[in-house]
Amino acid sequence: MNLAKKAKTKLAAMTTVKLCFLPTPLEKMRNPSPLFKDVNIFFKRDDQTGLAMGGNKARKLEWIMADVLKKKAKSIITWGGLHSNWCRQVAAAANICRVKPILILLKKPGSQVTFDDGNPLLDSIFSADIRICQVGEKQKLMELAGIKDIVDLIYKEEEEKGNKPYIAPIGGSLLEGSMNRPLGALSYVNAFLEILQQAESQQVSFDALVAATGSGSTHAGLLAGAKIFSPQTKVVGISVSEDKTTISRYIKTIARETLTGLGVDKKIEPEDIIVFTDYIEEGYGILNKETANKIRLVAETEGLLLDPVYTGKAMVGLLDLIDKGYFKKGENVLFLHTGGTPSLFSYGKELREFFR
């Protein structure tokens, strides 16, 4: 059995919970701005996955919630920023599976807490058990070690209540807490196969796939998928939070674990990990004028909404790389729209200021 067939067989045998509307659309850009020059842009619409207003985390949760149910957990504990898309979709998925969602929303000093709009409003509507915790400006939050004391305390509380808890790492990415397989990344190997099937039906092939990179598992899954099924396709990440060393380490670790889990003997070489950190600007979740302008550009040309935290910054990166000649004339580039639409409402005042 060849490696591709072996990987497909293993993926097909894994248990998932139905949470998404799949396949999501794959469509060519209809009214390209001159800024895109002669590069052919396509969108993979994972903002249309369906769960709790859509987004890439829904795919991951189909795999993760199956693990939660298999382990007979009664509650799921996870964490993220105040406006976390991940936490919003965890709350929705947990409710579907009749598991109690506990969200640790991390607040930086000086930031205001409001539940009037965006993801925090949706978290409340989903009746999640929300814990607001202040963290330091430079505190590392992507890894469990950064907030272990908080998680351990809640874990103990749930055990004492008789609610067997499941600790889900942020973004369903790193193998930490209760997750002992790279479930988030595996879902995006499966998504890569979906993309290939759609590309074949549209008689197109992709030279590159561009996506926002946060906690690393979406990028790692796509990279593992490309390694197995389409080595000629570059996976290009635009980091929205972590520095190059850190995010590259996450991607390499998760991609390697993903390939191993699929029984595929392929190495992740340093040159395989393509991630640009030039577009983080002021920091994670901080909106700037350039991102606001790209959100409006895509809305004006395509009627498509990007978000201020992930896809808006990824679009800034894509356009800058096109301007610098990173992509060649006539190349087909697929932009993965990872969702985040609710965040637009949390940034409404700032966006309107930038649009003036």
C-alpha cells in the first residue's frame, strides 16, 4: 500500500462527531483588485463550516469532541483570549455533545471586559462557564504550562463535582492536557484532501496555500497533507501572534506527530515550514490601519468579510508577498478563510475610525 493510500485509510477509520457543513465552498476571486496583479486567487471558505457562525475550529472539534465522548468526560476546559474564536466554537460543540463548556478567557492588563458583542456575547448565549483571568503582557499562553495553575484548580473543582473533565489545548493544537493525538491537525489533513478533490473537479491545481497561523495545527495539518498528497504545493503561513522561532517549532512538532500518527515516514525539513511574522505589527489581536483597509478592500471587491485578528492580517501578508514578487505571474494561490466573523463587531468602533 502506498503512503497516500495508507494515510487515507487511517483517516477514514478515525471517529468523528458531525458538527460541520462539509465540504465548504472553494471559489475563484471574482473581481480582483489590481493589487493582486497577475496571481490567480481562490478562497477556501472555512468561514462557512456552520458551527456557531463558522470557522476553522469547527473541523478540529469534530475530531476532538469524539475523543471527549470516548473518554466519557462530562466537562471540557479550554482557554483563549477574550475574543477567542476557538472558545466560542468549543462552547457550541460542547453543548451539542451535552458536555459542560468551561472557558478561561485571558485578559491582558488594561483591556476591558464586555459581553455586549462579538465572541464574548456568543459565549454567554451558549451558557458557557466563563472564567476571566488576568495575565501578564509577556506571559506565554499558547502552551498549557503558561496557565497550568489556573487549569489545575478548575480541573480539581470539576473532579470534586463528579464531572470528569477533559483539558483541550488552545486551538486543538499541541499534544497537551487530555489530547494525546494531533486531532486538530489531522482534521486539516482531511481538509487538504477535500481541497484536492474540489480542485480536480474545477480542473485547477494550486501552487500555494496561504493561511493565518495562530496556534499552529491548521498550518501543520495542511503541511502534512501537502507532504503526503501534493508535495508541489507550498503551505504559506502568516503568523498573527508568535515569533518565527516559536511558531515554526509548533508547526514542525505537530506536523511530525501528524505524519507519525498516519504511519507516514516523511520528514519535515526546515525549508518546508514557510511562515512570515512580518505582519503581526503591534501584536496579537491589535487592529491597525493596513488590516482595516484590507478588510474593506475584500468586502468591496468580493462581498466577503475578513476578520481583524486572523484573516485580515493574513490578507495583508498575501498582498505584500504578491507585491514583492514572492508568487509568480499566473500562479494559482488558495487563501484559506478561517472565519472569525464575530470579531468584526467587537472591533466596530476601531474599524470605523480607520475608515474615516
